[in-house]
Amino acid sequence: MNRPLLLRVAATLALITALGHIAGTLMPIPAEQTAMLATVETMKATQVPMPIGSPRTYMQILDGNNFSTSLLLLLCAAQLFAIAGTPRQAATNRVLMVTAAAL
């Protein structure tokens, strides 16, 4: 397989993972999963003091982490698509190594 094809496959997989991560974050919890509902309510009620700013709940921290992860995956997918269309150079190899480390 050639490099541009592998990069496009990796970008597509990162994009699918990002979309799945966003969908999973926004999906409602089914009513029959009472233990998970109770856990989520506890996370929404528990305040965590923050070093800077007002206190946040565990659920707000988790949602922020989920959206940040989704954003990272979307940006990496865009970057991989962009690199797939460029000629092979030492600079693009370094960018790919940093992207791989981030993922």
C-alpha cells in the first residue's frame, strides 16, 4: 500500500472515532439502566473545587474532556487528510510523528 492511501485510511478511522465519540457523549442514558443513571446524578451533584475559577461538577469535567478528545480527533483527521495530498518530506514526517504521539 502506498503512503497517501494509508494516511487517508488513518484519517477516515480518526474521523469515524471522533463522530462516534461525539455521538456517545450526547446520547441519553436509557431509563432501564438505573445504576448508571444514579451514578450520573451523583456526578452532576458533586462539586469539585478548581484551582482557577468556580467549582465544577464531575459531569462538567467529564463532558469537557469528552469534547476536547473529540476535537483532537477531528483536527488529527483533518491534518492527516491534508498531509496525504502533499509530497513526502522530512517536515511532514516530523508532523506525522507528533500526530501519532498525540493519538
